[in-house]
Amino acid sequence: MFWKRKNQPATAPQPTGIEQLRAQAGNALVSADDAVRSASEELSYAQAQFGLSATDSFTEALATARSHLARSFELRKLLDDDVPETEPVQRQMLTEILQRCSEAVAVISRQEEAFNARRGIEANLPTSIAETAQRADETEQAITMANTLLVTLSATYPDSSLTSVSQAPERAGRLLAAGRTALDQARASVEAGQQATAVEQVRIAQGSIAQAGELAAQVTSARERLDRASADLAAAIASISSDLVDAQRLSDQVPAASLAPLVADAEAAITEGRAASGPGASGDPLAALDHLERAEAAIDAALAPARAKEDNDSRARASLGSRLARLNSQIDAVTSYITTHRGAVGPSARTALSEATRHATAATSMQTTDATAALAEVAAGEPLVAQAQALAEADVRGSGSSGSGGSGLGLGGVDASTLVLGGLLLGGLAGGRGGYGGWGHGGLGVIGDALDDIFD
């Protein structure tokens, strides 16, 4: 166990039901993940303002929190897999998730007072407002460029390849407008002598504008991924075509019933890849590349026993670099998507993303020593990152972006639903509490209540 239990009372209460405990652990994962993402955004501001060395203690705290969170997501994945655990083991694992999430939030929160004092927003409100207004102007230019780029991409690639960014400039514009409104209200609060309210309004403005910039950057990242996929298609088609030659050569050593459907799938993947490459291409290069990589992995696995070990290692090394780079690029894209939609994204998408990241990290660590094992890690991570993207998009579609209630911060006129979706105001999955959505004090309350139910 990760933590020690409190002393039990003379008459122990009824234990929390396993399904209730599972729901509490899911909420805890969301709260802790949101706290880490919010803290990471705050840290970026501080590093820009004070430099890296001045924020070392918080950087270390954030690394500790991420370590607790990664282990929690790993436990959640184990609970969700096809291997059943007994109820006592489930209870132990869910309790450890709650405890680790609580510590992740707490280790960040312990930095808040010193961190806010260091940033000195309240002492430098006019400067903070002016700097944030300048950042808003820069972000507006980035959004304009993202809109133009999206139009260009839409004329080149099918809608299916742009799903994750099709609404990004529009959402960025709403966030920018919300940030500017919050800044106007901060100025009014300063004039009224309401310094504390002005500080929160500036923080909301900064968070809104930062997310607007990140959404605009997602369009640029999408173009880079699509361009890279288009360039990689020719190499992928050549590689799997070589596999088909091997399949023909080694057909007497591999059962036809196993090999024939894999060959058919490889040929279909090649057709799809050719349709998505070259001038006037009509296909989705990302989907085509995914299909080619899946088909090649399957046919390689079937042919592996008939190939020499040296040949298998050589093939693994040849494809490892590009596939690992693509996996890391996809992880970055999904991470950004979840961060900018964290008010709606639940634990399942976050768990899949965390596990994809774990496999990518493992692949990176062994790519120079064991290419075959590293490629297996990449193969394990690829469907997980795709699952994370699909689950996150489904959560956002199903959220309805509710959250138009007031925040108690004098934010009338601000598009509250946009702020809730981005995790900048607490609401929705965060429990419907009004207030600023950074640092995660609300997360501590959610997790602490669940732990009290277990250990009281």
C-alpha cells in the first residue's frame, strides 16, 4: 500500500462499494490530471518571467506529481484490461490511485503560496495587465494565421484528417475574447480597489489567452503531421511491398490460412496509401499510414519465425525511427487536445494517453540496445494514442459545453462555457464549483472526501 491507514474506530463503518470507489478514483484522476496541466501552464508563465533556475523547486514538484499520476493511470489501465482482479485487489489498487492523486495535487498546492508571491501579480497588476494585453494581440495574429492555414489544409486533405483541429481557430477566438473581457474587468476591479478580484481575473485572462495560442498552434502541428505522413507514405509502401516479396518467397514455411488474409490486407493498405499520396490525392494520409503500419506489423510478425534473427533486427531498426517519431508526435497532439479541452475529457482518454506515453518512453530508452523490443513498445503505444484521441473527442462532443453559471469572480459577459471546457473555470467534470480552474484545490477536496470514506 502507498499510504498507511488511519486508526479504525471501535465500530468500523460500512466499506465504500467497489463501483463507488471506481467512480471516485476516476474523478480523482481527472482532478489530479487537471491540476498538473494547470500547474504546467502556470510554470510556463513563471519560467518566461523569472528564468528556469528560479522555478527549480516547482519544476521538481511538478515532476513528482507527474510520477504519481503516471502510476495511477497505469493502475487504472490494469483494472480495465482483460485480466480480472479479485475485489480486495481492486479495492487496494483503487485506493492507491486515490492516494497517489491526492499526493500529486498536494505536492503542487504546497508550492502555490510561494509561487504566487514570487509572481507578484497583485503587486504589479498594471504591468501584468499590460503584458497580458500584448500577448492577446500576438495571439490574435496567430489565430488569423491558423484560420488561413486551416482553409488551405481543408482544400488539400479530407475532413477526416482534420477532425481534431477543425474547430480550433473558432474556439481560440472565443477564448481570446473571454481573455480580453476578463482583462477589461480586471482593469475595472483595479479602479474599484478590488485587488484580489483583479488578480483572479488576470489569471483567468492569462489562462484563456494561453489556451487560445495553443489551439492556434494545433493547426500548425496538424499541417506538420500531415506533411510528414504524406512524405512517409512512399517509404511505407516500399517497405511493405518488400514484405510481400518475402511472403511469396517464404510461403512454404508459413501456413497459408494465416498468411493469405495478411497479404490481402497489405495489398489493400498499399492501394489506400497510393490514393492518399501524390498530386491530386483524395485519401487521408494519416489513416493510410496507420493502415500500412498495422498491416506491415502483422505480416512481419507472421514471417518472423521464417526470417533470420539478424534480418528481423535489421527490419526493426529500419522502421523504428520513423514510427517512434510519429508516435511521439501523435502523443504531443493528443496531449495538447486534452489540455485545451480538459473540462470535458474524462479518465478513459487520459488513461489511454498516459499508457501510450509510457510505451513511447520505454521504446525511446531501448531503441539503441534492442530495436525489436523497442518496436514492440511502439506497436503497443500506437493503438492507445489513437484510442485516447477518439475517446477525448467523444467526451468533448458529449459534454454540451455546459457551464454558463457565474463564477463568483465578477466575470459577467465572459463566455463561461468556453472557460469550463478548457478547464479554466471549475465546472462540468470538476464538480460544478465556481472559481478559477488552476492549481486544483477543488481536486484535493474531491479526493480527500473519497479517502475519508475509506479510512474514517
